[in-house]
Amino acid sequence: MKKLPGTGTELIDMDLYRTFLVIAETSSFSKASDLIGRTPSAVSMQIKKLETILGVAVFAREGRAVRLTPEGEALLGYARRILMLNEEAVSLFVSPSVEGEVRFGAPADFGTRFLPNFLSRFARSHPGVNVDVHLDGSSALDDKIRKGELDLVLSTVRPGVPMPTGTDVVFSEPLVWVGLEGGIAYDRDPLPLAVSTPGCPWRRAARIALDGAQKPYRISYTSFHSAGQEAALLADLAVAPFPASVVEPPLQVLDDRHGLPKIGDYHIVMKQRPRAGRATHAFAEHVEECFKEITLGGALASG
């Protein structure tokens, strides 16, 4: 006779997963106890129970702070996914049924960076909503939502740029200079740049940084898609301003050691069409939650 799923080993209670995640996010048992609404001793007992079930320590104590052990880091991804799937399963039955279409716009490079995760999770929790995706430049997307051709858009802006009413910042991260590992493009004079088309906030932020540092440069390669800019980097023909989170070998971050000034952060902002429907509101809330998780994940990874 086949054994039923979940009957082979002791299962971990959802509350234990939640407590584990809050401690991992705050690096503190006392802060976690305040957020969870339990006494510090109760929180400690929960983690002790979790560690007893797993047979390993998930946290290492360092004075008042705690850090994840290698086993705790391995559990972190599972805990997030389990809680996420639990919430999606419950929302499928208790959330009001939402149907309709969302005309959604995002910059072209978001197509592989963010959208697969956003769309797959939203489809599971809102199967009755069709998402019509439009990838374009930030300025073109802003124009389309003003004309009512899109319901919801994400776009990129530099900090300090005035934003229209109803525009919310949902994500921020540093822009960095990127070049080929072991390359020499950064050492050329004037500095060769691979950038997007005019109007791109990353392109403008890079030029402002170089102008402020009085460093000579020239636009050597232009491509609407970041893949075109990356081709110039891989050929060691130029450097480019990219989000820090996308830099992977054989590319590397370049900084003041390479004679390059800091560029600064950039923002991803979201704007809804006035009087948008329930489907658009639901998708907007979903996108915000996804970016919160990305921000939290990055903070944990760097901590």
C-alpha cells in the first residue's frame, strides 16, 4: 500500500516557518518577538522546536544579533515558497473572484528579469484575469498610460526627478558601471559607452555622473535592448550603466579603482490608469508584493 504524501516525516507548522522568516529578516530574536506578538522565550521555544524537527541549528548567535547557519540559508528559500503557496491556495477560495483584462506595460529588459515570476504567481492566484503585456521604453509607456492605452505601467526614473500624482516607487537599487572581467575598455580615453536610446534614465544618469567627474566619454554603441549593450561589453568594446543585481560573470562591476565615478540609485515606479478596474488593482497589489520580496531578499543576501 502506498504511503500518503506528508505521512513519512514530522511536518513543520506554518507558525514555525513564519517565526523563522521574521528572525532571518530582522537578525534579532527580540525584534522578531515584537513583530510576531510573542514573548522572546516563546520565540526561542519555536526555533528550538524547529531545530529539533530538522536535527540542525538554523541560527548562530553572535551577541545580541543572530545569523543564518548554512542549514538555515538552505531552509530560507523553502520557507518562503511554502508560505507563498499556502497563501495562494487560501486566496484561491477566500478572495473575491476577479476577472477581466489588465493592459500592462514595462521596460523591455523587465521581460526576463521580473515578469516570469510576477506573471506565473498572479496566474495561480487570479486565473480569471488575462494580462496583456507591452514591453517598451519608459517614456513611451508613460505616454501610453496618459492616453489610456494601458492600465498599469512600470517605468524607471532617477532619484530626484519629479513624479506625477499617483506614481509610487516600488523598487530601488544602485546603477553600477559594468565591463568585461580582465577587460581594458574602462581605460580608454575617451571612455566608450554602450547605452540605450535617448530618453533612457540609465543613460542620462551615467552621463550626469561622468560630466560631474569631468571624465571624457563618447557614445560608442546604442541599443534599445540591454542585450545589445551587453554584446559590446562582452567584446570589451565599451562599459555600460547596469543595475547591480544583473551583473554576472564574465562581466564585473567597475568603480573608483577603475577611474569611474558613482552613478547612484535608480527607481522603478508604478502608475495606474485613473478609474482602473478591479483586475488592475489586484495586479498592482501583486506587483508591489513581489518587489517587496525582491528587496527583502537582496537585503538578506547582502547581510
